[in-house]
Amino acid sequence: MTTTDADTTGRTAAAAAGHPAQPESDPRTVTDTAETAPAHGVHGYAQQKDAHLKRLRRIEGQIRGLQRMLEEDVYCIDILTQVSASTKGLQSFGLQLLEEHLRHCVAAAVIESSAPGAVKGPEAIDAKVQEATKAIERMLRS
């Protein structure tokens, strides 16, 4: 198995070995450029990382439950109820992450741009607000 092939549990070989997986290229995935990443290396979600991982594992369990429901020929409405719960879980996670981005990354841009001798001024704030707005637009489309 290569590091990009998934095992029967859906984990990659790298993840199973405790190594971070290399991101796979997916044309549907929207990624931001390196210039939008915080220069200081700490993300807004860093303090809540364990809680976020726990939440995502719970959502992963819901998705696996959907697979089992299909395999077991469960009634359609019951499956749709589980789809709704999984969707709401992801939406809630996304909103929390967005809030942390606004509190941390956007706030940092405001502070940094208002510091004496700041190289980046209002443009940095505008860029962070635009970045957050695009993220909100993507969330609303889903």
C-alpha cells in the first residue's frame, strides 16, 4: 500500500503509521495561497485543537454509520435523518472554525497593521476580511 492508498478503515498508510498524510490533489478542493496563512505559524484553532479533533472523529463516526445503514438496507428516512445530523455537525464545526479565524487571524491583522511603522496597512485588514468573506460564501453554497 502506498501512502496515499486508504486501508479498510479509511486511514492512509501514513496516518496509520502516525505520520501526517500528504494532501491529495482534488480539483473540488479550494485552497488558499501561502500569503493568506498567518506568518507567525499559529492558527486560531490551536487552543481548541483537541476538542476539534474529537468533534471531527464524532462526525466521522456518523459518516461510517451512514455506510453501515446502507449496507444493512435501513429505511430511507432514517438514513436521511443521519445525513442531516452529519451535515449539521460539519456546519457547526465550520462556523466555530470561522469564528476562531475572525478572532485570531483577522484581529491579528488589525493589530499588526495599526502598529507604528507597520509595512502593511489597511490592505492587510481588507485581505483578511475578503478571505473570511469568501470562506463564508463557500459555506453558504454547501
